[in-house]
Amino acid sequence: GNGKRDRFVVIGGGISGLSSAFYLLKQAKQRGRDALVTIVDPSERIGGKINTLKRDGFTIERGPDSFLARKTPIIDLAYDLGIENQLVGTNPKAKKTYILHHGKLHPMPPGLVLGVPTEIAPFAKTSLLSWGGKLRAMMDFVTPASKETGDESIGDFLTRRVGAEVMERVAEPLLAGIYAGELDKLSLASTFPQFRDAERKHGSLIRGMRANKRLAASTPAVATRLPDAVKNSMFLTFRGGLNTMLEALHESLERSGVEWKLGRKAAAFRQNDADEHGEDVAPYEVLLSDGEILEADGIVITAPAFDAADLLEPHMNVDALHAIRYVSVANVVMAFDKATLGIDFDGSGFVVPRSEGTTITACTWTSAKWLHSSPSDKVLLRCYVGRSGDEAVVDLSDNQMTEAVRRDIRNTMGITAEPLFTEITRLHHSMPQYPVGHLQETAKLRTKLRAQMPGVWITGAAFDGVGLPDCIRQGKEAAMGVYKSLIG
Ligand code: FAD
């Protein structure tokens, strides 16, 4: 080192912020530098949307519950933190998923990948779709690829390729689980670029997705880096819930001397005049809501876009951030005695198309999907409420919400038993909706920020992927970006 300490302020203590801090410290170590990282969050609890609750032997996730196994950044981090042996996969006996259609649960035809059929025989047989709908989907094989190069909505794209019926009855309820969004408004390029690539490369979405599947099956690259016990699961979490990762990150960051400023937010930041830069004047100052001022050589902003907009607005145009709307959702977790239900949960749950008119948008059979989550004589269900265009439901009273959910699980699964307990979690403005053109607009914003304020980075779920692995990857990229602009 050169004896000088690099000071970094990470705004936001969610998974993006914690990963940024982790990788800033790793970068510092690799570069032989001394770094002080300070993490600011208005909450007293770290983790942002990640929130695991332990109750009566159950492990309950109030926010995210798992992640895609094939996305390496989170696996790498698990190894870095030494918690890879705590990874668990889904119950292999609960692979089936159902879709509600005219009030009844229909098994999802095998071979659907993100709502796109990749196996024709089961698709042709499914009771979910009309013959007209199936034939329309097969038009994908002969419809030429679009020559447009710009972004479009996923809704427009899917309607164009496989028709409105597949899009409304199958694709939307499945994909909406990830964004709680309206597919007609979500950017294709920043949510499912693989769809567009499939069309371009293969002239057909179905052919392209089939080719991707064959390729994935023949590339064991990821699998080699996973503990044997979880190699066959598409989704993973940790035995003690996602909180395991938070605790491990917290411990590692503590050991590296990270400074926590919890229970207050970053209210503003300013850039010091270049002329003032003496030995002791920091390039940036971050003002906290309690009046404390933190000096910084680098800043990583990971707050949701609307909070980040408040911080950046005094310095530049933030239309790109205001364009990212956030949908509010809630979930209702109910525990039951297995004996009172008499149901064989032979799958991971079901999703609900908008047209069904229920309050719940999906229901995960958590105790069947994740064996570690519940005592063996109990059942845990997690019902999702609220999506783009139907958000008022999130503000129903606890009683009203419980009543609506119980009515839905009675009508769909015949459950009338009294739950042992109910846990309601409301997540206001929690699901970012990437608008059409998102990639270009956010790239412009970042280019401007880099030029105007080197060392200030903006990242997190609002930008390049909402999944936990994507957030971790973005935290890592931020750490490298900040160090690069600091010392090259
Ligand atoms: P956040 O977790 O939102 O963290 C941002 C932090 O910034 C917050 O703690 C906030 O308090 C703080 N902040 C705000 N303003 C300021 C300020 N001025 N100063 C300082 N701090 C500030 N992903 C998956 O991979 N798998 C799933 O199963 C999954 N399920 C989900 C279910 C739900 C209900 C939701 C809402 C999301 C789900 N996701 C899932 C997505 C994933 O959980 C999120 O995208 C991810 O956790 C976001 O992390 P983040 O750090 O970017 O943002």
C-alpha cells in the first residue's frame, strides 16, 4: 500500500450493497490497498428484501426464497463465504407445477421453459389451451424473425411469436412471478434477452429455446462447482434460509472492519471542488440523515431507483430512474397440521393467470418444495398477492387479506382447515419494472455519471437483473468499476 486508506461509502445494505462491500474489500486486498468501507441503510436490519423468519420449527421467507442454480455469482459467493455445504435443492418429488385454468389446477405440460414449449407432444395434449391456441403457437416455426433491432415489450414479442393465448394462459402467470409485472410493459431486452436471441439465431422462439436446452444439457460447466448433493436442482437456497448468506456476509464484513451506519439514510452527497483537493480533502462527502458526514473516495449507490433518484437529482437528469416503476406485492404464509388437510402435495405449487380473477397470483407449496422448511407433520403454504394493475389488494387489512386468501385456497385446493398461524408480509414498491428501452437509458445515465463523478457507481436490482445472483454480480461489477476509476 501507499499508506493512504481508500474510503468507500456503500448506500444500501441489501444483497447488492453487501456484495459491493464484500468485493470492494476483496479488490483492495488483491491490489494491496487499505480500504475502509462504510455501509449505510435506514433499516436497523441488513439484507433489504431478504428476510428469513424462524417460527415453531418452520423456516419462512418473507422476501425472496431461492435462486437459480445455474447463475454462478451466488455460488461463487457461497464458496467464498464457506457456506456452500449449507446449500439445499428442491424436493425431487415435487417437480410438478400447476396452472389454474377455469378454476381447476392443470399440470403444466412438461418441457415448458419460461412459458415457451420445447416439447411438442405434451404441449399438444395439454388441457390448458384450445386447439386454436396450440396451432397459433406452432406458427412460430414459420413466422419469419422480426427485422426490428430496437427493444420491445415481452408481451408484444410473445404475442407475435406464439400468440395471445399461450402468452396469457401460460407465459404471463409464469413470468409474472418474477416481476409481478404486465408483460406488455416490460422490456424484452433487459428481462429475457435469450428469447430475442432465439428468434434471431434460429428464426423461431421454440427452435431457439430447444437448442438452448440441448446446449445447457451438454455443458456441465456450472455443475462442477456445486456440491454433489444439490447438483440436480434447478433452484437452490440454504438450509437455514437465505438469512444464512446474510449472516455469513455480516461476519466476513465485520472481520474486515466494515463500519455500519444503520438506522439512518444517506440524505445527499456532494463532490468537493477539484481545486480544494489537498492531501486531506476527500473527493466526495456523504451526508447522513442524522447530520453525520462521511468522506469518500468512492460511493456505490444500491438503493431502489426512486431513492437513488433523490440522491442523484441535484447533480443530473434522473428521468431514467423515474421511468422504473415499482409494483407493490404481499405474501401470506399459512402453516397447517398435515393431518387436517388430507392433501397429497405432489408438486411445488401453482400460478394463476389474470383472467381467473382470484386474489392470489400464485401459491407455493413450500413444505413440499423445500423439505427443510417445515416439520414433517406440518404443511406450509405461501400465497402471493398483488401484481401490476392489481396493487390495492396489498393494503387490505390483515383480516381482509387472510379471508380473501383462505377463500382462494378453499376454491382451488379445497382447504377449509384453520391455519396454525398466518404471517403476512407487505412489500410496498418492491418489484422494479424495467421499461422498454431500459438498457439504453440506464447505460446513458451511467456513462454520464462516470464522466461527471468518477468513483460514484449506481447499481442494484433496478439495473441489470432482479434475481439475487444478478444483484451479486452487479455488486462485484460495481466494486471493480469503482476501483478502476479510482486507481486504474
Ligand atoms: P434491496 O434489497 O431493496 O436493498 C436496497 C437497500 O437500500 C434497502 O435496504 C433500503 O433500505 C436501502 N436504502 C434505500 N434508500 C436509502 C438511502 N437513502 N440511504 C441508504 N440506504 C437506502 N430474487 C431471487 O433471486 N429469487 C427469489 O425467489 C426472489 N423472490 C422475490 C420475492 C419478492 C417478494 C421480492 C420483492 C423480490 C424477490 N426477488 C427474488 C428479487 C430480489 O429479492 C431483489 O431483487 C433483491 O433482493 C434486491 O436487492 P438490492 O440490494 O438490489 O435491493
